[in-house]
Amino acid sequence: MDWKQAEAFIQQVEQTNRQRIAGRQAPLLLILAGVSIVGGFSTVVAMVDATLEGTIIFLPALPIPYLGNVAYFSLGVLAIAGGLIGAIRLTRDLKG
């Protein structure tokens, strides 16, 4: 079997067994998605609280006021989005 045939065979096996693969990966992926969502939410809440209290987080490379606050807030939002996207994809794969 040459390389292209092997790749096609692996893709066929993945498509055929998508639900079984997703079912076995589901517990770990749901834990990771949950940790990502909770961590992102806590980061967002912490940054909103810090900003409202007047705490300024400076980034060493760019000493612009509140840039660090915005950066950490954005990372929190991205963590939430990543966790939600992962959970949605997993449920889609579980359904078939």
C-alpha cells in the first residue's frame, strides 16, 4: 500500500468510527472544555473587577495604560469561546 492509499484508508476508518472515537474521548475533552470555560470566566471577572477598582496592568513591551487589562480580558473571552466550540464539536461528533 502506498502513502496516498494509507491516508485514504485512515480517513475512511475515522469517518466510519467517528462516534466511537468521540465517545472514548468525550470525558477528557469535556473536562478540558469545562476548565477552559471556568478559567476564562474567572479571568474575565477578575479583569473587570480590577479595571473598575482602577488597577492598571502594564505590559512590559507596550507601557500603555489598561492595555494589560484588555489583553487579559481578551484572553479570558477567547478561553470561553474555545471551550464552548470544543464542547459543541464534541456533541456534534457524538450525535453522528
